[in-house]
Amino acid sequence: MDKDQINKYSEGKMELVANQRFASDPQMYKIIDFLNRTLKTHQLLFGLTKSEDGMNISVYEVE
């Protein structure tokens, strides 16, 4: 999730739906971008964070 997405949804309510850790993969950013562009009309937002031991994908429902 980038700063523009956070600012866009900061006015509304975001509820964490799911969270999952995966092994690091440089292509994961492209997948998250694709999901955010495709499913934004369904009030879903996907976030990606990177840590030392992998990547974490978060799924939010946005009001």
C-alpha cells in the first residue's frame, strides 16, 4: 500500500480482513498493484510490507 492509497482511504474506515506471511519475492509488488486496481470497486485494499524474514500481505475492507 503506498502513501496515495493510505491518504485516499484515511477518510474512511479500514477493517483488516486477513493477513498472511510469504517468502520474499520481487514480483509480489506487481500482484498487489494488480489486485488493488482490479478489486477497488469491491471495497477491498491490499497492503504489502517487507521484513527480514519475508513479506506480509494484508487485506482490508474499506467503507
